[in-house]
Amino acid sequence: MPTTAALPHWEQTPADLRAATREIKKALRERIAASGRTVEEVFSVVEQRVQAAVDDISAARRRGETVWPVIDYADIAAGAVPDEQVALLRRRGCLVVRGHFDRDQALAWDRDIVDYVESNHFFENYRGPGDDFFGSVGSKPEIYPIYWSPAQMQARQSERMATVQAFLNGQWKHESDGVRWFDPDRDSLYPDRIRRRPEGADSAGLGTHLDPGTLDLWMTRAYQQAFRHLFDGSVERYDPWDAAHRTAGPQYPGSTMCSAFRTFQGWTALSDMDHDQGVLHTVPIPEAMAYLMLRPLLDDVPDDDMCGVTVNQVFPAGHKWHAPLMEALAGIPDVRAGDSVWWHCDMIHSVAPVENQKGWGNVMYIPAAPWCPRNEQYAAKVREAFLTGSSPSDFPAEHYERDWPNRFRVEDLNEIGRRGLGLD
């Protein structure tokens, strides 16, 4: 869950940005027209595909089924996940892994994190939210800007985490046109924060949004290639599970930054959480990104507007421009400490608000970020942050852990950890 972090050399004015938006929309419309199709025809193909998925989700709800697929870790480890569950995962683009870690292990990690921050006087020194994205949670942190605790690193470099990440990466097409876009069996250990929401808390949650980027999705050459089928007359061939061209290109300066390519965003539960206690929701339709990419090109959207997408803010999604998608918004089922939750990197997601929360709501954010050129480049920055106890460069420069003596050290890395940080 990266935060906003504009690149230092980004100096375009709002007028410049509006002009660039008009220019890119004109170019994309002309590209579609050159294929012999209209924007409306291409969007209609996507609209019908997405509506079929919305209808499928609505039917599942009427049958009383859980919208989110649920797979046991034991089946993943044994290579015995039933075909119908794999098909549902690919259709919905999200997953709960039951028993990913032993419940007692997850609860111990939760206690260890408390000991870690308290032993280093974190609360006495906490300076408030380092970014606007999580700034609504109040003065006492709900999102802890902590990255290098033993608990987090033990989970990131564990064999059980690597097993699930490899299974999820395997849902993607990672080789095409003679190019291996990423290594599905090697993760880059993308470091992220933790959340600890206490029992009885009131939380405003987070609105529906996406994290894969903002204007770079339209304005950089790599992403134009990744979404090429939407604009070149072959929209029927668009595949949200194709990694081609996603793993090498730079981002557009000034965008909400996640420097890594993540096949799935994810978190690991450190407490039991009921489904109605301010939990994660997604629009479980991987193909919805095609709708989001084409929607700004329709005539009812002003020429200098990308349906609200701009720099230095998360990618918004909502009823104004994307109403049919919002009908499919679905929350996770009940989870227990040690379960993990995953969603396709392109998916709309949110966190529901809660009042007087029952039980704790504690998670470690750990995605699947396979080794690839883009992630290898970011790994060099991660190594430096790890070695110095600094905040990773995708996040606010808060650096709480630099002087903490009990943070995870290089000598504590196993083979998975060393490979993930590019040390082997």
C-alpha cells in the first residue's frame, strides 16, 4: 500500500497537466480509430465482459456463496488445489489462504511487534501520519511506519510465504515473445508497513481506489504496451493476467508511487477479524481495469479529465464514472490469525469503516512482487534501507528504526531473504 511520493523533478503546473491529458486522450482515440473501430465499440466489448462478471457475482450472492475464493495452504503446498478453485481464483482475482501460517505463530508475531515498538519508545516519539493517505486515523497510529521488525522479516522470508507467492505468480502469463517478464519462484521482498487497529476503535476506512499507478497507466510507453489490446483494435484479446511490458518500464513522474511490480497485493492476519469489522473489500473483477482505462475516452468525460485520475493522489474509483463496477464490491469472509488475503494488483479495493470494533484488526502488508527488471532496480534501494534501518523510498522518510538495536539484521537473513534483497 504505497503512499504518495512525487519525484523531485516533477514540475508541471495544473495547466500543463490538463494539456498533457488532452493530448494523450486525443492520441489514444486516434489510435483506436486507426484500427477501424470506434471508442464506443471497444468500450462496449469491455462493458459486456465486465457486466457478465458483475452478474456472476450477484448470482453467487443470491445463492449464499462467499464471493471471495478460499483455499487451504495445505492444498497449495501439496500442489493439490482443485481445478475449480483455481478457475474461481482467476475469475475473481482475489483469495483468502486459510492456515497460511499457524495461528499461534501469527499471534506471537503480533506480540513481538508490540514488544519491538514499545522497547524502542515508538509511541513517545511518534510524530503523526507521514502522509495524507492514512492521515484520517488520528494521532495514535493505526498504520505503523515500521518495516524491519523481526516478525515482518521472518514472515517475508519464510518458505510458507514463498510457496503462496509462487502459486499466485503462477496464475500470470510471465513468458511471451521470447521474453521472461518475471521469475515466478523468486520474490523481491517488497517492504511495507503494519496495521494495528485496537478493539473498540472507530475508523473511517479507505474509499474505493487502485494502487498500480495513476497517469503513468496511459502516458508511459511500457504501460501503453501492457494495455495495447485496448487501443489497437484487438480488445477481445485483452488479458489481465498477462505480464508483458509491465515489469521493465518507468513510471510517469509525479504519480502515486509503487516502484515494484506486484502480481498481487496482500496482507497476513495477525488477529482474528470478522467480515463486518472494517475489513478489506474489492471489486473482484480483474478485467475491470480495461473499463477504467477506456472510460475517460468516452464523450461524457471532459477532455482534460481522466475520470478524476491525476498525479500525487491514488487512482480513484466510484459511482460517478464507474457505477456498474461498484455493484460488485465484496468484502472478505471472516479470517483468523495466520490466514492471508490477496488481490490482483489492478483491482479496485477499499477498507470499510467501523465503529466500536469488536476485537483487534492487525495485519502485516506483504505482497507478491516477483523478481523482474523493475523490482531488481528497486531492490537496490530496499537493500540500503534495510541495512540502515531507513524507511523504504516508496514511503514517507520517517526513519524511526535507524537506531533501534533489535531490528532484523543481515545475519538473520536466510537464502530466501538474501535472494529477495539481491544479495546472492
